[in-house]
Amino acid sequence: MHSFFQPARFQKDFAQIPLARRMRMMLRLFLPIFLCTYPLALLIRCGLFFLSPLLYHHYFISPVQFDVVVFFFDATWASILSCTAGSLFGSLFGVEYGVVFGLTDSMVNGIIIHMSNSLLIMLICGIAAGLFLGLTFNSTGVIKRGGLKTTSLGILYGILAGSVIGLITGIFCGFAAGSALLFLGEHFRHVQPHNSGGVQGNVVGILAGVIMGCFVMKIVGTIAKGNTNTQRDLVDVITRVGIAVAGALGATIGLLTGNFGLQGTRNVLNVIIVGGFPAFVAWVAFLVCYVPGYFRIPLYPFSAIAMLRAYTGSLKKPGYVFHYLHRSSLYWDECVFLPLPYLKRILLLAAEEDEDEALNEISFILQERSQQSGAAQAVALNIALNDLSWRETLRDICGAQQQLASIVTQEIRQAHSPIASVIQHLEGASQDATNYYTQLSWQGRSQALTNLLANLQSISSRAVFNDVLLNLHLEKVVRRWLDVARHEMEVLAQKRFSEGVGRIENPYVPGLVLEQRDPLFVGRGELARQLGLALHSDNPPTFFLTGERRMGKSSILKQLPTLLGSHYMPIFYDLQSTGITSSIAALLATIAEEVQETLLKRGMLVRKLEYEHLRDDLRENEAVAYHRFSRWLKEVDRVLVQEDHVLLLAFDEFEKLAEAEQKSYLDLDLLFSWFRSVIQEQSHLVLLFSGVKSVNEMGTRWSGYFVNAELLKVSFLEPEEVRRLIRQPVPNFPGEHIFGEEVTEEILRLTGGHPFLIQALCSALITRLNGRSSQQAHLDDVAAAIDEIFEKWGDSYFEDLWERTEPEQQLCLRAVCASSGSCSAAAIQQYCKLDEATVTSHLAKLIRRDLLCCEEGEYRVAAPIFGQWVGLQ
């Protein structure tokens, strides 16, 4: 049954097995093939006899006496012989070929043996060959991936190509085989020309027609597949359909032309004219049956009934819904092209019982049963909207983003861009709600609410779903969220009015990544100069941007388009994003999507690399996915060379790749090999990795692959850059009045030029000043603001920094903090009670991490505010 209901699995399981195992397999399949075809062939044979007894006049002993025993005996031995031939064929050439050959031959020969009507024989041959070839020898994987468009075009082109090749090989090869048999027979005095040709002519004509037809079409398909990088699935369908059509048509025409050759006919034109009409009938019958078989329509009633039974069972026993679902045709029929009835309803029942398990079922459908993805997507959206509908406060809305990411997966978004746009706006609204609570200033909170309203209003009037109820559900959610946002805007306005005039707007955003051209981004000119010089070299290296957390690495990556100029096209990839490292297919698809969009904005067109293709390649092995992506990347590189642009792929938080391998999501050896091939082969594509550790600190495995990497250190801001950030974070900010010279220098001293600590301290000072309606900060305000920073950022920043520090390094830090501000290496060694080499090594690491600095042999904490926190522990 696998050959019918799971042809792709059948082909995969039995495509590459040794001869001895194939022979054993075909021996076991002999009886099932016989039992599957013989009763049906016998039934049709009897039916035809009752309709027209003269079709089998061979069995009439007299006008009124019919030899029933021989009638049934002939059908039996013909089917047995055909199954035997199919088993031999399958043993030699492949199990799937043997199954198709055995099924078709057993069915046909069981019906037509000693039938007198050649036209009806051709019709039966065409019908049987079309049905069995369509059901078992198809491109199910392509149907699942490409859907109606790719498959339909492939069938059309395959029929045209197969018909031409089958016609030519059937006529000339079949006729040549019959003539050759006659020549050999005459030469060895075994065969003489005969008016009827005989069985020998039939056999050699069929063999010549089918073998040459399939062989020529296979060669054409292989050449076409090797010469295309963009339409391999289409070529696969064309090849498979073409082989089936060429083989069937070649065999049918060869059956006739082989006879003509054995008769000694020398006029090929006469062969074409006489045999043309029966061959045409067989060809039409084959096509009429092959196309529905290819789309598996004859099996649909069985699958539909099974799903109906699963649904009725689930209605009676909702608790067993997953039991019924796993035993339905959704699982045992791997490709039902038409929609399965009640699938959506049974998935909704499953969601009511166990939402997480229902989402697993939806994921299975999207990945393995993509032709049923419509129902799965509708249920996933229904689950998502149900989750959104109960979020009635702004704080509730904050949590929607993560839920949407887990429910409305990448497969759903990539399948329907309007849905992806709506979900993106809803996630944006959720992120805006989160930003509202992270902002300390009225201006920041107001902007967050404005962005939230803009996201919601962009989808409020759209009907994006095919389901009317889903559209109504979406509109209800959007209206409710709009009401919540507008109410919060009114409350915010009233609060600002009640607090009165004179409040300082807080422009600082500690902890957030600064987007391109954000005025809060200052400095980094020297780093941009180093990067620019390296990029201008003939062979730009791979870059590793390294620095401690919250030193501004991600913000630098966001500013690269401004820092580097229009010749370079930097693309930012956050490896912490949900799902991006869940598989190599997800990672490569994300890279490709951003590259295509970036090039499109510059007017450069490259084809879209589909996530589904990478996902299907991954099922075979990861190397296939890399191969597809590398071919696509070569197209991108050709466009970049032509347009004279350089693409800079910037991967932030690159340490997440190692974590993904630990979870068995990625194979880093394959990924690194691909990175190395990009470095060596793509002249206009450069890689940049950003993280806390350097490539050497990641171990020899990393450094072995990135031998020519250039390290770019992200450290503290220069003093003048610090003063600018403090006093002029945004235009028209009265920073010089708020932060006097004394306070500015104290902030510079305490933070050491650390951009995050500067913003955190300034933000806390503004909040403190607004709390007591003051317009100018003093030194005692700075001391109080430090306590607020420890309370707010103690766990997320200081504690994280401390926990990532080795115990020996912690001892060294405590030694420095215990001194009057600075101390020598000898004093540190005495405090730690460690040997000199160990202390020297760990002090060097602390300096590299910008936790300590050394001047004239004296060590001190680089950011004294961190030293104060250490002293409190």
C-alpha cells in the first residue's frame, strides 16, 4: 500500500538497495501484486464478456458452447506470468519499477489475453498504464512543495516532450527491432516473414519502444536538470512525466511497429498510417488516466472517508482527538492534493483539548503535508487571534509578540505575504507596548504609543484572510487594542499636564540598540576608518567585532550604512532572534530573504530562494541545502560585480551559533566550511561577526576556520565623545545647564567612557531631577543616581558581568577594589594568594575585557561605578 499512499517514502526506502535484497523484496511482493490485480482483472474480463461475448470468440468451442475453464485459466496464468516478469524487472532495475510493471502488466494481460478487438486492447493498455504510473511513479515531493502551478506546468511540458520522444522511438525503434529480429531469423533460418507478425514482433517492439523511450527521455531530463539552477523542481516533474509518457507511448506504438517489422514491411510511412489510430487511442486513454493518477484523485475518496471517520469519532470522544488524527489519512496518505474534509474542524477540536499539541500537529502539516496547509494555517491563525483577544491591557499586549512568533511560524508567513504583513504589524504593536514601559521620558512613551497606533491602523481596514470569521476576529482584536492605546495616550497626556511645566524630557535610552542615524550614537570614527581601509583591500578579511556586553556593538552594526557609504550594503542579522538558528534551512532562508530585499531596494533583481526548498533539502542532508544556497549566492555575486557593490553580512551575537549546535540545531563544521567557501569564492561579499568573545577565545575549532580574521575591538568612548553624549544627546537639549562642568566630569570619571553606563546614569539623573522638579544636577544627585542604577540594572548588567568572570579574575577585581583606587600586580598577587604567572594571565584578560586598565604599572577598575558595585557584594 506504500506504493499507492506513500510513493515518496516508497521511492526513498527502496531506491538504493542491493540486488539480493531487491530480489527478496520482489519475491515478497509477488503475492500482494497478484492479489491486488488478479481479482479486479477477472471481474473486468467477465464484465466485458457479458457485455460482448464476441470479444472472446477464441473460447467458443461451438456457437453455443463456451470453454469457461480455459477462459479463467488463461487469465490466471497471464496474471501470474506478468507478476513474475514484474518481479524480475524490479529485481534488475528497482523495486518501484517492478511494482508498476507488475501491476500494469498483470491487470492488462489478465483482461486482454485472447481478446479480438485491438482497439479495445489499446484502450485498456492506456487506462491501466496511466492509472498505475500516475499513482506510483510520480513526483510527490514536488507536488507537496510546488503545488498546482509547478506540477501542472511540469505535466504539460512532460506530456509534450514524452509524446514526441515516445512517438519517434516507438515508430523507429519498434520497427527496427522487428526488422532486426526478422533479419537474424532469416540469417539463421529460424524465422520467416509472416503476415500477422506474431507474439515475437509484439515483444521486441514493446521492449524496444519502452526502453529507448525511457532512456532518451531520461538523458534529456538529466541534461536539462544540470543546466538549470532555478527550475529544478519543474524539470523533475517534466522528466518523470516525460519518462512515463515516452515509455507508455513507445511500448504501445512499438507493439504495432514491431509486428510490421517482423512482417517484412519496408514502408515506414505505411506503418505510421496503419498503426496510428490505435496508438492515438492508447495515448489519449493514457493521458486521461495518468493526469488524475498523478494528482492522486482516484485515492481521494478513501482518504476523505478516513478523515470523516476521524472527525465523527473526535466529536463523540473529544479526549481521543489526537488518537483519531494520528490514525487518519492525514498520516497514512502522504500527499492528498485536494483538501481533506473536516480537517480544519478536527484541528480546532484538538486545539480545545491541548493547544500545544495542536500546534505540533499544525507544524507537521506545514512541513510534511503542505497541500493541507490551508486548514492548518487557518487554525494557527485562529489560535493566535484567540490568544490576542484576551489581552485587554497594555501590559497584556506586551507579551503578544513571543506568542505570535511561536504560533504563526515562518512557514505560514512565507506562504502568504499579506498574513506576514499583518502579523508583523501586530508584533510591532506588541513591541511598542513593551517599549512604552521601558521608556522613562514622556516623549519616549508618547512616541511608543504613536508607533503602536500606527501599526494597528495599518491593518484595521484590511481583509487579509480567506475566512470571513477570521477577518471579523482580527478586526475585533485591532479595535480593542486601539481603544487600549488611545486610553493610555489620554492618561499619559493628563499625567503630563498634572505634573506641570518645567519637566525635563528624558532622551536617554540605556540598554536599547540605537537605530541608524540616532543622535544618541556618537564616536566610533576610528573603528569605521579601520573597517573601511580593510574593506578597500583586494581581498577583504572576515571581521570579528568584539567587546563587552552593552559596549555598543549592535548599535555600531546598525550604523554601518551611514559609516561606510553607499558602495557597501551592510545587512544586520540578530542571531538572538526567535527561530533564526532553529535549523540551517531557517538560517539560510533568513539570510537570503534579507539579501534579496536589500538588493531590491537598490534596484538589483535576484530570484527569491524559497524556504520550503531549503527545508526539503535538509530532509535529505544539510550538504544539499548548502549546495542550493551556494548556487543562489553565486547569482547574487554576479549581480554585485556587475553593479560594483559589496555586500557585508553582519551576524550579531555569533556565540549563539555554538549554542545552536549544542541543541543539535546546526552542524558548525558544515556551516564553517560554507563560511570559508564564501570568503574564498565570493569577491563582493564580506562576513562580519559580532560578539563578546574573540575568535581565539572560542577555541581552536573556530580559529582554524577563520585564520585570516581581523579583530575590531569596541571599547570606551573618547572623553570628548562622552561630553557630547552627556550634554547634547539630541538637538536642542539643555544639557550644559542640566549637567554642569563638575557633574559632567564626574560622570566621565565614574563610567570611564562606557556608553551604556553613561546613558544609564544620565537617565537616572533626569528622572531624579523631575521627581523633585529641579533643573540642574549636583554631585549628590550623582551619588543617589548610582544607587538607582544598582537597583535597576544590578541583575541584568552588573550581575551578568560578574557571573561571566572567572573566580580568579573576581579575586583580582576584589583586590583592586579593596585598595585606595589602584594597586600593583604584587599587591594583587598578595591579596589573591596566587602565583605570579596566574595573576599576570588573569590581569591581561581583565584588561582585554575592559574591566581593568593599567597605567605605569598600577591597575585600577576601568569603570569605577562597576568597582563600587563589586565593593557592595
